[in-house]
Amino acid sequence: MRKKIKSIPVNRMTDDFNAGIVIERLSFNEAGMADQINFEEENQAHRHDLHSFFLLEEGIVSIEIDFQKYTIRPSSIIYIHPDQVHETKTVENITVSCWAIHNENLNPEYLKLLKEITPAKPLLLDKDTFSIISETVSLYIQFTELKSDKLYHSFLKDSCNALVGLAISQYLKHSPSTEKASRFEVITKSFREILEDQYTTIKRPAGYAQKLNISIPYLNECVKNATGHSVSYHIQERVILEAKRLLFHSDKSVKEIATVLGYDDFAYFSRLFNKVTGMSALAFRNKNLD
């Protein structure tokens, strides 16, 4: 039976000494997982407090990220944003390299790029790229042993950012080119960035159009051409994703969730959830907890 939790658990991946940075390699199977990490915490749906990257070197992992299930095999890499709720379902004799970093230590350019690739799916690497990243992790793990060095934190920060850059470069390599992005795509990208930051406070297309200094019809035209959906659709989908996370992974009441998401009108939020998902918020919670 699931434990009662008032909010989505956050797995804080670092100790105070590392100050918001992790670089490590772990090997375990499901039976021995508790000996390697806090199995109960990792096997429960949670968020991380850092931008997290996982390079699967051996074995198989089944993971669920924001209600999407993935089976990850070697030699794959995956990025998980701090907002994303995920849960490890099963592991089979795995070796995984991990690196994670807090916003304050992350290269600002990388932070911007990570927003663009979220949500990211597992990405299968070619043999040469996998070897480069795996060997780089091995080298940088050695830096984590230099705790007495005065430049320890700088070593760790630069090393982790280098690994983040390697991961981002692979996602960008497999993404459509942005060099010839249309005006529609540029506007849509900017809209999505603002939406991610302000979906709890700005609920109408007019607010986003104002932020972008364009008209509402033109914003809708851009977003519709680039994505096939209206601005309102994207606003509602982002709000409902967070509502689903909280309904499934916490014990907040529907009214509390509505308030967290910026809705003073509880009845309106309930109607919106029903409209987008085809069921009530309580029905969604009960269905997914069965």
C-alpha cells in the first residue's frame, strides 16, 4: 500500500560537501539494490532536486517518467528534468553512470538548452560516442576523490558541466535543425519557455502574447502552425500534467491542487480537468491507485 504523502517526494541526490553536484557509477541488481542506494526512496515516485543524467552501460531498466513507461537498454542515455516525476520499476543487473547538477552550478547556456529538450526520451548512442562519455565519466570520478584540494568544487563543477554538454550535444544531434527555424517555430519556442515558468499564474493566451509583444491571433497562428494545436491547448495540457502528478503522487486534495496550480475557482478547475482528460480528478486518482 502506498504511503500517505502530502507532496511529491524530492530525492536530494547530494551531500553538503558536493554542494549540488554528483558524478558516480553504480552497479546492482534489483535484489541488491537496497545495498547500493536507498531502495525505498528510489523505488517510490519522486523528483530529483538536480538536473539528472543516466548512462546505462549494462543491464536493463524499466522506468516511468510522467506517466510514460520506458525500457532502457545499453548503451542509452536519458536526461530527467527536476520537475519530472519518475519511478524505477525494475532493474536487471545494471551498471549505470550518473551525473547531476543544480541550477546554480549549471552553465547558463546549457540550462537554456535543457529547457528546449524537455521532456527527453532515452537516446541510444553509437559505440564511439558511448565510449567517449563512459571514459569521461571514469576520469571525472577520479576528481571526486580530491576533496582536500582547494579547487575541488571547481574541478567537480567543470567536470559535470562537460558531461552535461556531451549529453546535450547528442540530443541536439538527433533533433531537427534549428538553423532554419521559421518565425512560427521561434515564436512557439519562446512561448513554451514562458509557459513552463508561468503556467500557474498566466492562464490565458493574452498574457503570453503580451509577454512576447505580439497579438493574440498571431501567437495562435504561430503555435498552431508549429505544433498543430492552439495556445489554449498547450496551457491546459501543461496545467493538467502537473495536476496529474499531484493527484497520483501526493495526497493533496483536489481543492488544494487547484490552489497550487493557481485556480481560486475550484469548480472551474474541476470542469477543466474533466474536459481535458475525460474524467474527474478523483476518478483519475482512484483509477491510477487501483
